[in-house]
Amino acid sequence: MRYLVLTAAVALAAACGDTTSPTTSSIIAEDAAAHGRTDLRRARESLTAAGNEVSTAIGEAGVGAGLGDALAANVILLSPRAPAITGRSEAAAFLSSDPSAPSALSWEVIFADVSADGRQGYTWAHGSATFDFGTGPTTLQTFFLTYWRRTESGGWEIAAFVVNRGGPQPLPLPDGFDTPTQGGSRTFPHTDESELLATDAAFSALSVEDGSGPAFEHFAAPTAIAAGPTLIFGPEAIGQDFTGGPNDVVSWEPRFVDAAASGDLGFTVGDATFELEGIPPFYTKYLTVWRRMNDGQWRFVADLGNSRPAPAP
């Protein structure tokens, strides 16, 4: 959430699809419909396609229109050096007129997964982003983490979006960390979103008490992916890469939350503070995607953040 993003954010400021044949997919879809199940394989395919279509639209119409048209009404946009931006109109205004907004974005979706009801999902993508922080436009290799919701018409819209430096990612992704080809998670009806906020807060408390590395390892799902120069896979590797110094304190506060009606997938967005020995405090914001395990515990499956302004005194 929050440790490697320091390196990535400082550097930024300074400067996949499934191969199932149509015939097989049709059989899967027909079987799922016949048994009253959501066709998660088809949902993942459509989410991957939707993500790549937004990148194409940006290339054709520019960031303001191409990305803006894909945003949900209550979207949360996380762009480097800016506070979290909430709402479609506010995000569109930022993308169209703020000098710190990205002037170009391009990506390829390399991972997609969805909730058990197929109504929400998330994607990892790698590509490039161009920013101008006062020294002229700079194009950087970039990771994108996006959380999506289904629309009433069956399409996908962006609920939360974050970008930070990293990649390109060697492909294919390791076995067990690529886009699932079958199955899904169990459902948890009547899930209270406050449980997810409480889990993220407990995550922060453990980071303060035991250090960021042990906290990340404890709260990571077996299939969790985080990001550094390349993606980081699994609890042990994430814990190692997110370990700070013995006197470092990394904490955060979740501010926004959403979860699928099926109760198995959701996200939090919040503000983090790095108090690292030998340097002034540093401030970031983050998007974390959570999956509810079969035992009912929430564990994060994806995490990415970027810099934000220092809070007012």
C-alpha cells in the first residue's frame, strides 16, 4: 500500500486475455445460464476487453475524453501529486485542465478478475504515462490498477483508478497469479462495508506495531499482487519488499470503501503517511483491492498508490 510506493512516487515526481475459442466460451456461457450461475470466465473476458478499449479511446480522443467517458459518477481518481479526486465531473475537470494531470496514457491489461456475482472487478495493466511537473513532459513506464463496476447496460465503468511508475512487466505472469480461467469465490450476502474499513484500519495498526513488512505479509491473500519496478507476487515476497527500517513508521487511514453485493470483493482508498528515519515525512494515497477468503477474512489481492500533497498544518 504503501512502502514501495515511496520509491515509485519519488521517481515519478522526478522525472492477458484468455485464449478460449468462441465455441468453448459459448458452451461455458450456455452451461452457466442453464444452471443459473454467473459466467465468470466471460465476465473476465469482457472486463479485459473494456480495459483495453478505454486505452484505445484515450489514444483517439485524449485523456480527458477517453478516460473521462469511462468514469463512474462517484469515481475516485488517484493521480500523482494531487489529492484523491472524487466524482466524475471533478475528475473530468482535473484531467482536462490541471497542469499536473497526465497528458497521455496508454496500457495493456495483463490481469483481470471479478466478484462472484460478476458485477465488480479489477484489472492490472502496464503501459506508459506522460506528466509535466514543471520540467517539461516526461513519459514513464507505468502500472495501472483499476476497480470496475458493471453498468445497467452490461458494460463496465471505472470506480477507482490509480497510476504509478513501474514496468514493463515480463509476461506471462507466474502460474497462480494470472487471470483465472475457471471458478470463483463463495458469496457472503449482507456484507457490511464497515467490516472492510475496519480490516484496513487493523492492517495499518499492525504496520505501526510490528512494521510494514510483517503487516503486508499477514494481510496479503495467497494470490496478492503489489507493485515495485515490476509486480510482486504472494505474501512472502510482498512482505520482504515492503519491509522498512527498524525505526520507520508507516500508517494510513482508509477514507472510501465499496464492495460487491456478493460480499467477496471490494476496495478501500485512503491516505498514508511515511515517517522514515533520516528524512522528512512523506505522504501518499492508495487503492487496495480486497478479496474475502472462504473463512470470511478479508485479505488484499492488489495494491498500488502514489504521492499526495502534505496535509495542511
